[in-house]
Amino acid sequence: MDSHFPSEKGGLTIERRMTYFETLVHFLKGNVGAGLFAMGDAFKNSGIVLGLFGTLFIGLICIYNNHTLVRCANAVIAHKGLKEAPTFPETISYSFETGPKIFKSLSTQIKRIVKIFILITQLGFCVVYIGFVGQSLKEVVESHLDGINLNVRAYMIMLFPLITLASLIRTLKFLTPISFVSNACLIYGVVAVFICIIKDASFSISERKFVQSMDKWPLFIGTIIFSFEGIALVIPLKNEMNKTEQFDSKFGVLNAGMSVIMTMLLSLGLLSYLNYGDEVHGSVTFNLGKDLLAETVKAAVGTGIMLSYPLQFYVAAKIIKLDIDDVWGPFKHDHCMESSERVVLIITTFIIALVVPHIDAVVSLIGVLCSNALALLLPALSDYCLRYGNEPVLKKNFFRTVMNFLAILLSVVGVITGSYVGVKNMIELVLEDLRHAS
């Protein structure tokens, strides 16, 4: 039997559970992606001082909310007497059921909303990854083969068979080798980027801004939140461990993984901005030269991001499968049905990446709402419901109340400022396209 999330009809048993190391590999993979290499751009929009302290502050809030989500799931299991661990949407829904009256009335709808947000967020990552890898492949190929000048969409289409094969794997345990290779490629890419930056370093700290103007801060906040992109994987990863208590313990997967991720984000962001200043690109890999080391970086990072697709895709595919099974299942040939569902979903992400102009800007705008809600707003509200309902499940705690308030405040600020900047950028891109067309 394949590994599954528990369904709302009683759940499915997980037989192929993961070790601490396998879970850590997936956790790192789920949180290390294109956002890491955009940290130089984040520091460009914040300045050195604000970048360091802002990244640390937002990162700690995101880490706290990951723990909050796990704590809420554990509380729900104990309170409801569940035999199966709840999914992310179920955790939020059950938490709302225990909360004040206004939250109880939303408990059914919030499950659907969370599912939609997860689908948009995870598939949005997949779409962005297709474009990123296609552009990386184009740069590497055409820098070595004279006379070739293909549209980036041609390179995206070339990726389809490989991504499809990897994404047909249905269990996290069997995705571990892919995540391991992806992590190895990205780690090489990070180390090599550091080498390239240090080798070509010709900057003075006095030439860089310590605090950027406030109109750039929303872009910084959006990039940081995007960089901590793995909260939708927290519950699935914990549920599929053979020793679930090792996930959120003091030296567990969550703390160990987040410590590594935070160190990488801070160091790469700072060095990228110090070296390239306002010329740093949305991905620092595109700032590198055309020597052998730089080309291997682009190839390695492109490969690492391509192999990130199956893990981000996994969450969305499982949610859709469970919903289809609940409505039309069970199916006689379940494996064939699930594979067909996955292929259709993969084709959809490729069509969007190929057809929609400025898809990265569109996804970023949607992500301001969806990723923001998943990472900041919903865990904080769920914790509040469990503590301040008519029959509190968790004890009232002043520190946690303050942390929940900060998470909600950061979420609201992120939505307002991010939406403004996102809409503004979209309008500017459309106007630019119109000018070129005329």
C-alpha cells in the first residue's frame, strides 16, 4: 500500500515511514528553492542592517508558526481522540471548531479555503520552477553552442519528460533519493556562488545602503516569506516519520532544518548584495560570469530546482487525489487513476508556465495572499482558537498570545503592502508590453 495522508473517511495507513535523516532531507528540500538565490535581491530592497535583522525576525516568526501548527495538530488529536493524524486543512478546521463562535461558523469553509491556498501555493511554486529551470538551461546551452537561439519555452518543453517521471512517484520515502540529489546540487550551487562572489569581490560596505527607503520594504518582506516556502510540508512530513516525536523536539528535524536554512538565507543574501549592489538579479546565479565555475553553478542550481518540483507537487497531488477518492472512489485500478490525475496536473502547470506572460509576477501576487495566510495567519488563528474557545484545549499563555499577534500583524502588513507592490508591478509590465507592441 502506498503512503497517504489520512482521508476524511477514516484515513489510510502509512506503511513506508521515514527516518530522521530522510525527513530532514525532504524538509531542507521543501524550504530551499528559488527563494534562496533571490536573497541578494531581498537585501537590495532592505539594506544591510534591515536585511539582517528583518530576515532574522521574519524567519523566527515563521519557525515559531511551524511549531505552532504541529502543536495545534497534537492538541486536535488529543481533544478529538483521533486515530489518524490530521492533515493541514483538517488541523485548521478542527482548531476553528473549538474556537469562539465566529470561528466555529467558519470551520467547514476554512478547510476548503486552506486546500485551495495550498494548491495555489504549491502549484505556483511548480510553475515558477519550470520558468526558472528553462531560463537556466537556455543560458547554459546557448553559451556553449554558437548559432542556437531558441525561445525559453522550447527549453521548458524539453523538461517535461524528466519532471513527469519524477512526479509520478507517490511516496515521500521513495522521493528521498531525488530530494537528496536536489539538495546536493543546491548545496554545491550555494558553495560555488560563495566562491564566485569571494573570488570577484570588489566592494566597499560604505557603498551599500544600510537601510533602504520604505517603498522597497514590501518587496523585501515578500521575498523573505516566499523563501520560507515549506510550511505546507510540515504536517505531511511529521505524519510519515517512524518516530514522530523527533520532528519538533529540541534537536528535531524542524529546528535543525530551520537553523541550516536561516544561516544560508542570511549569508547568501548579505554577500550577494555586498558584491553586486543594486545590480543583483532576482536570482544571483544570473549575475555570475561565463567561466566554467559559473556555468556549473547555473547547471547545478537549475537541476536542483528542477528536482524540487516533485516534492512541491506531492502535496497538491495528494490533496486532489483524496478529494477525488472521497467523491468518486474507490477506483478498481487506483494506481492508474492516480497516475492519470498527476499527469493531467503536471500538464496544467506546464501550460500555465508556457502561456501566461509574466507568470512569476502573477504567482508572486497570488503568493502574497496564499503563502502569507498559510505561513503566518492560519497557524496563529488556530492557536488562538484552541486557547480562547468556550472549552479551551490549550492553556492560555501570554507569550504565545503576543507571538500570535505578531504573526497576524506581519501577515496583514504583508498582504496590504505586497498586494500594492504586486499590482503596481503588474501594471508596469503590461504597460511596457503595450509600448513594445506599438
